[in-house]
Amino acid sequence: MDDRWLIIADDLTGAADSAIAFAKRRLPSHVTWGEPGPEEPADSVAVSFDADTRQLSPAAAARRHREILQRLFDPRMRVFKKIDSTLRGHPAEEMGALLDVLSAREPRLRAVFAPAFPAGGRVTRDGRIFVHGTPLERTEFWNAARPAEQADLTTLLEAAGLHARLIPLEIVRGDPARLRASFDSTRGGARVCVCDATEGADLDRIAAAALDDAPTFFAGSAGLAHSLAAHASRVARRRIEPLVVGASDRGALLVVGSQAGPSRAALGELAGVPAIRRVSIDARKLFESDVDRDLPIADLERDMDAGVDVLIDVSPPAAGPLTIVPQVVDTLASRLVALAARASALMATGGDTAAALLAHCGVRGIRLVDELEPGTSLGLTLGALTLPVITKSGGFGDAGSLRRIVERLRFIRQTGTLA
């Protein structure tokens, strides 16, 4: 087995914030989706595929994951299933589908599941996730349609037909040989080790114990990806060369589609930043014929040409609640193609938003470069446009996150230095 990794995620920002763990250690890494294109790098240590299954049914999401793995799998690669750190989507069903494919090839496969992301405030204790100290099921991230008992990770996996064994902190932090033996005891079939972790060092211990020559399937959030990437960095033979892009006088296009609390709070911090034009669009108005009055593309193009950053915000609807569904961000993205083509750089918050914007612009992937902060990845687009791009998970960050993103993009366009 060589040093290459195949990562499969259920949305674009997740695909980016797991593979960026490798890129920030100067290991060639990229995100892709759809069919491979001629511009796709051939030297990547980590290839992260956006399966785009967050909005599918559990059965359809599992089927797509199975098809993707069968198409992309190379026996020499390690496989990492990136799951959302707050369990959005269908993590158990998708893990089960991948395990079906892998265990058929290797009957003595081990499965190690560690969803904690301590750097982002997500920890796991007694098989349950806490977000900044609050049980996941009591936060805004919990899917109310999911039974409350499935906040317990072993119950979640068992409901999808997987046999789960909890690996508590005392074993994670104990004798490494005992931890490895715990993994070995679950070899074969659909058995999964559910690992507690409350700090980055716990994830490092899990990765060290599991990264031996035994065939192992990994699942977790970006926290575990960073621990796995640290090991890959020690044995990798390929490194990223410095990337330089041309300087530009034009502004960037920033699109905030996420309705998560951290993203909404960060918007307020931009009020005092000069040379930003913010346009807030009520999600309902995107489907009205007179939306161009609220989204004056020609005026925004002139602002962008003058060096002003253009911020498009999908705001909560004025008349009652509305979930920002993919149709909403897809409609918005289709109207922003001309702006994106003129921009010096792109930024999108929320996986659906980022995926829709890039797809409409003819982008087929992202060559990853750096991690600005947990959940925020910087790269260079691949395909019809070649631009610096930042993708940000909507639920991560603080009130200053968007301001720091703007500052980084302005540095890039002034200096031409990406990394």
C-alpha cells in the first residue's frame, strides 16, 4: 500500500476541509466531482471526491457512494469516508455502502470511526458528540427528523445494520498495543470501532494505532483527516510546488448561502470593512421575474472592475421560514456566472452554495493549497476558470471569519501569491 488516499465526502466543503489536511502539509491534493477531466492533477497524494449526497434519500446516498468507490478504488490506496462532524446527511448508510465494497475485497478489513473535530469545538465522549460543550441533539445542527436516540453513535450505526463497538477514552489514551488489539478484534464484516476523542492528541493516537499494514477503512471528520495526513507527510515522496497567480485590480465575488449561526454572525463583522458592496437576496425572490432589481448584475460588474469586493448574501426570507434548498442556491449561482468570470477570486460559504457556483462556472475541481482556519480551505480552480477560491463550511468559524477571508483574498490579488 502506497501513501495515496481516496476521500469520499457528501458535500463540497467537507471534501475540501478533509483533503486540505494533506495540502497544508505540502502534499499534492485536490477535490473533484463528476467525471475526471484532462486538467485533473495526476500526482495527488489525496484525491477527495464530492459525492453530493447530502440532499438524497439514505438509500440513494448509499448507492451513489457504492458506485463512486467501485469506479475510483485502487487497491493501493487507503480509503477515508469524510462525515459531517454534526452528523448531517446519511453517515451511517454511506459508511455501510463503502464497507460492503471494501470488505468484499478484503474479508479481514478493520473499520475505525472517529467523528470528533476538537479544533472546531466538536468532541466525542461516551459515544456521543458535543458541540462547544452542548450535546449535539440540543444544537441547531441536529436534524429533528432523526430519532433522538441516534445521537448515540453506536445506535446510529446499528440502525443502519452495522455492528458497533465503543472505544472509550481510557483505551484511546492507554497502551497503544491494547488500542490496536481493540481495532483488530472487530475485523471482518460490518463491524465498526467508534472512538471517543476530546482533543487532537486522541485522534493522533487513533491514527497511529490504525496506520499499520492491516487493511483499514477510516471514517471521521476533518479532525481525523489531519491526524492521518500528519502520518502521510512523514512518508510522502511528493510535495507541492509554490503557486503564483497574476495580480489583479478587480474585486472578489463572495457568496454566503449558509444559514448557520456562525455564518450569519460573520456577516455583521463586514459592515465596517471598506470597498465591499453587499447585496442581500431574500431566497423567495430568486424565483420572481423582477429579481434583477435586487441583483443588478451590470452595476455589480462595474463595482468589481473598480476593485470592490461583491458580497451576495442569501438572507432568511422575510415572510416565514424557508429552508435554503439546493434549488435556491442553484438558481442564484446561475445568475452569478458573469460576475464570477470577471472576479479576481471566489469565495462560497456552505457546501451546496460552493458546488452550485463552481459547477455553473465550468469548474471541475480544486487544487488545494492551504487551510485558513478549521473548515476554511484555499485552492485554485480547475476547469473553465483558473481563480483562487475559498470554500467555508457554514457551521464553522467565528464573527471574524469572513473578514479574515476578505483580507487573505486581497493579499492574494495584490501580490499574486497564492501559497
